[in-house]
Amino acid sequence: MSPDFVIGFGRQAIELCLMMSLPMLGVGLAVGVVVSVVQAATQIQEMTLTFIPKIVCMFLALLLALPWLMERMITFTHEVFINIPTYIR
């Protein structure tokens, strides 16, 4: 294995991790902005008010994105296992 291969493999793994975390992080960001705007408009400054909607919405996003996430993980793992003889050389 050359250093270029290791860097490329690590890059591919990091890209997959970022791609898989994007739906939950995006939903968390959107819900956080909406809750912050509502808090600013109503002047309710309760700290726990921001966490509950974020957690619930991120959990729902995880449930909705789970089939796609599993397909991506299975594809990546399958490619890694199929190419193990190539990696050893």
C-alpha cells in the first residue's frame, strides 16, 4: 500500500462519514434557527426549549434517512471487503 492509496482511502471514509451525518446535522441546524427566531420574537430565553425540538427532529431525520444510510454503509463495506486482495499487494 502506497501513501497515496492510504490518503485516498482515508479521504473516501471521511467523505462517507460527512455525507452520512449531513441529514441529521442539516435538520438540527434548521430547527435550531427556527427555534432561535421564535425565542427572539417571543423573548422566551429558556435553554431547554432549544434541545427538545432539535433532538426529536434529528431522531425523525435519522429514522427517515436510515435506509439510505444503511445502503451507503453496506456498499462501502462491501467494496472494502471485495478489494482486500488488491489492498494487500
